[in-house]
Amino acid sequence: MRVSVIAKYLGFVLLFNALFMYISAVISIFLRETSITPLLYSAILCTIVGVFPQIFVEKTEELKPHEGIAISVLGWILTCIVGSIPYFMWGGEFTLTNAIFESTAGYTTTGSTILTNIEMLPKGLLFWRSATHFIGGMGIILFVLLILPNAKAARTSIYRSEVSGLSMLNFQMRMREIVRIIGIVYASLILAETIILWALGMTFFDAICHSFGTLATGGFSTKNTSIAFYNNIWIEITISFFMLLGGMHFGLIYATITGRKQNLFTSDVVKTYLAIIFIGILFISFKLVNDHVYNWGEAFRHASFQVVSLVTTTGFATVDTSVWPMFTIVVLIYFSIQCAMIGSTTGGLKFDRVYLFFQTFLKQIKQTKHPNAVYVLKMDKTLISSDIELQSMVYIIVYLVILLISTLALSAMDIDLITSFSGSVATLGTIGPGFGKTIGSMGNFSTLPDAAKYIFSTNMLLGRLEIMNVIVLLVSLTDKNK
Amino acid sequence: MLKSLRAKIFSSFMLLVLMLVIAGIMSIIEFNKVGVSIKNVMDDNYKSIEQTKQMLDALEREDSGLLMYLMGNREMGSQTINTAYSAIQDAIKIAQNNITEKDEDKYIHNIIKKYEEFHTSVKQTTDTSEQLTLEEKNEIYLQNQQLFFSAKKAINELMQLNQEGVYKQTNTMKENSKRAMMPAIVSIVAAIVFALLLNFFISEYFIRPINRLIDGVKSFYPEKGIINSGIKSNDEIKRLETETNNLIGRLLRLKNQSK
């Protein structure tokens, strides 16, 4: 593995982060806030350290596969660390652990927070917090690929390590084109949502921050009570709609807009995904009405928002779900595990894998009935190779094993089961809030021990990086025959 | 990418210097903010608190002066009232020229209003006290007490506002002093990382090619013709390899000619 080449690409990652730190610093300078020095110095530091490898390392055309994985994994880790510098330098509630937690929650688009009073943060820092969602939503590595100078082979290697095989199914085009489409869809949806939210009465600053949080499916709000602050049904509908879009395959969104045959309306996976969400909303609404928590209108309104928010791994809230009946919590936990679609900005297990799991399950039943028959798996009329099928099954198992290990480790710190389990689900699925009084939709992670925060941060990274890349990198580093 | 070794080394150290210089400047700016906060506390908030104390003291004296007047010690009472009035007016003027907190001017206007009501009442009492009985005097004094407490309350509110300001400024100072240290702390860590990286790049791009060249020279034999140490860069070390090969070529040609 060529360390110098990896350092060169990590330098690009730092430079890209620096760009957003400068923008945040300009906001702070303009508003004469206390976050000028933290943001400006962090930006300068990232620029200097990012430029440094470019002095030495020559342009590289070829990258080995494990170098691509190393750039992808280390790029994310480095990004989370440098992203915490402005928080740590600013102080307040941000200790080193808290700063790293907040930064990781931002970049991985988890949206969990340690802040007890978000509104006292300077606007520049609030923008930086939302900008980490924006960067992480599309993926820092894909952003770098978008702006990278022409080095086709190197780009392909990094791209393959960042984008899963399953998500490429709905992209029938070349890599460069795919990255461009993801960028266009992402930026256009953010712009559209910002304008609508602004028109609905949010300030421009809040509108842009919430749009970053929505399309990146992150969930950082500029208000302590999240979307509940606005108590505006139209804002809730708008955000729900864009959360749903943020959780769908960007290739399919692009295909729908450009009028291609295979689009959101013809996709069986999308139809099943939406049907399950609708059934979930109905179940929760019925239970809330039955338990006299809300009337039908209120129940449907809040159930819809919470289900869409959790299934798309966003984590915005309009109510405190910790007071909801246990049945509704169980349904919401299911959606937190299932998550949204592959090829979107979401993290976690992803619905496509769950869909594939049930297809495989049915295939196995048929195969047992007719041992000599040959059955093939299809998703949206595309044949699924046995490699992808196996990868998905292994991924589901590894995901659940990590969930179990994380819950066990947190329980060992005397953290109650609902917090340990729902916190693990929420961070591994990059959702944000968990369940229960402490880390529920209106709570935060501030009171948890530092070690727990590091476990949650690791979960977030694993959830965002889709686990396997991290394992492959660890194997590559320890493999003597690499 | 820079090509010459000199430019690479120079740029690396310049980046390190730049990082440390900026950290220094940022720290100076933040420490300057601490200084401003101290100035705000000492010069502004503390000055306002002192003036409110003066006002309270003068108000108490004016009240005592009224009591003296009503008790029959008119000359002493009148003198005390006049001195207290001047003291309060001076303190109000100073406070008006030392507005540091939001809405502080409104608080001062409230003091002026309440004090004027009290002082007017005191004046009216002293002007008419000769015709009053002891019971009437007692009743008027009690009425004045209401206005006295009202004025005192207004002054206390201003004092509280400035005390809160001091508390806020102290917290800001605490935060600013922490922030002033942060660029230095982060720079120390960054400088260590930078030094490790620099060490790696020097080893990768300077030491290793030189070692390869040394190995190439050591393992050279005339039949080989040239030294190929696999240096891919386009810097001084590559030129050294090229020139060494040229020298070898010239020496071999000389050797062949002498034969």
C-alpha cells in the first residue's frame, strides 16, 4: 500500500472540508460571533495540512483496490476528526469526546447530538454543523471524485470502494456520469426544499440548514425542539416529502425526472418500500388513537412524520415519542433497523437488502420444494448475481452481530437496555435519536459516559461506511501477503 | 507538484511556519478579547455598580435629611437633602455616560423618574412642614417612604443589571481565555502530525532515492553500462543519477580510447 498516494488523496479530502469551514467562518465574521477563530483557524489548518502532500506526491493514475478502500475509510475517519476541531476550539459543551461525537454524527448524517441547548450556538458553528450533513450526505469521497482532476483509473478504484455493488444496479451508465447525477439530484433537491421552506416562513438560514439535514437524511436542526418548534403542518409535509426523496435511489429519481422507463413509479422495490411505510403509519396511528394519545388527524400527522423521519434515517422530530405506547416504539425500532433505499444518502441496513433477504428466503423455500429447479433472483427486472446475494446476506448478519456487540458493550457500562439497544440501532443505522427518556426524540447523548460516546461514534462510522470496507481495510493492514 | 528539492523543503517549512504564525496571531486576537472583557468589567460594569452604590447612599441620606427636618433640625436637614440631591445628580450623570448593558438607559430613565417623584415630594414636605401637626408629619413621612422605596428599587434594578453584566463578562472571559489557548493546543498537535508527515516524505522522497543511488553505485560494474536506481521523480536526485551515468559514460569512453 502506497502511503504517500493515500496521503495525497486524503489531502484533497481536507481541502474540501476546508472550503466549508471558510464559508462557515465568513458567516461568523459577518455576524461578529465568537466562532470566528475556531472556524477560521480550523479552515487554515486543513488547507495547510491538505496542501502539504500535494508538494511531494506526483499525480497517480493507477490505484490498487485496497488503496481505494484505504482512501475511502481513512478519508471518512480523518474527516470526522478534523470536523471536530471547530467544535473543540469553540468550547462550551464541546469537550474533545463531545466534539468528535458531534462531528461524526454530522458527517455520517446520523444527527445524534450531545448539545442540551442548540440555539445558543453561534450561527457560523450551526452552519458548520449542518454543512457536515451536506458533505456527508453525498459522501466526502464522492465529492472529491466530482472535483478530482482527470485520473480515470484512480477515480474508478476509489468509487468502487465507496459505492456498494447493489446500488449500482439502478445506474446504467459510467462512473463519472453516476457521480455527476448524484451531485445534480442532491443539489437540486436541496435548492428546491430551501426555497419552499423559506416561503413557508422559516428564515433563510434555518431553511438552508434544515434542507441540508433533510436531503442528507441527517437530522441536525437549528432548534432545540427540532421541527416541533415550527408547529406548522406544511413545513412538516414538505420536510416529510423531501426526507422520502432523500431516502430513495438517486438514480431512480434522475430517471423519473428525465422520463426513463425504469423509474420511481415502475420500480417494484420502491412500491414495496412505500407500501410498508404506509402500513407502519397506519399501525402506529391506530394504536395512538386506541390509547387516546391523539385524535385520528393528529395521530396520522405525527405517526407519518416520525415513521418517515426514522425509516429515512433522518431523525427530525415533531413530538416526544418516549411517551408513546410500547407497540408504536417496537414498530419504529423495526423501521430504524430496516432504513431506506440503497443509492440514497441514508446509512444503515437499507431496505433493498431486507427486500433481497425475503426474496432469497422465498427462493430457498421453492428450492427445497423443487431441488432440481433453477431459480434466479430479480430486483426491478435486473438479475441479481449470486455474489451480490451472498454479499447482502453476509452484510445483514454482520450488521446484526455488530448491533448485538454494541448493545452488550453499552449494557456493561450500566446503561439501561432501551438506551443501549435503541442507541445502537440509531447510531448503526445513522438515524440519530433513539428511544427512552435519555436519548429519545427530544433528548440527547450528553449524559452518557465518554466510552459510550466513542462506541456510538464507531457505530455511526460503521453504518455509514457499510461495515465491509472497514473490515477489508483491517484485513489488508494485517495481511502479511498483501 | 513542485519539482526541485529546494522548493519542496522550503515550501514544507514555510507551511509549518505559516501554521504556527497564524496560531500565534489567533491567540493574540483571542487574548486581546480577554483584555477587552476585563476592561469592560473593570471600567464599565464596575463603574456603574459604584455609581448605583453612590445613588443608594445619597438616597438614604436624603431620607435621613427629611427625617431631621421633620424632627425640627431644619438647617441640618435641609443641608443634608441638598448635598444628597447633588450627589445623586452627579452619580446619574456618570451612569448616563457609562451605558454598557442593553436597555441600561431605560433603567437610568426609570431612576430619574422615580427619584424626581421622591425629591419633589420631599421638597413639598419641607415647604409645608411648618403648618403640620406631628401626626400629619408622620403620615406624610410614611407616604414619602413609598416613593423612597420605589426609587431605591429602581436603583437596585440598575445595580442588578450591572452585576449580571459582570457575571456575563466573567463567563465570556473564561470562554475567551480557553479559546485563546486553543489555537496553541491544536497547533502543537498539528505540528506533531506535520513533523511526522514531513519525516515520512523526507524519508520517502529524499533518503530512499539517495540510498537507492548508493546501492546502484555500489553494485555497478562496467558491463552494466549505466546505474538504474529506479528514481521516478524529476528533482536534483534524478539529475544526480543522470549526471553520474554521464560521468560513467565519459570514463568508459576515456578507458576505451586509452586502450
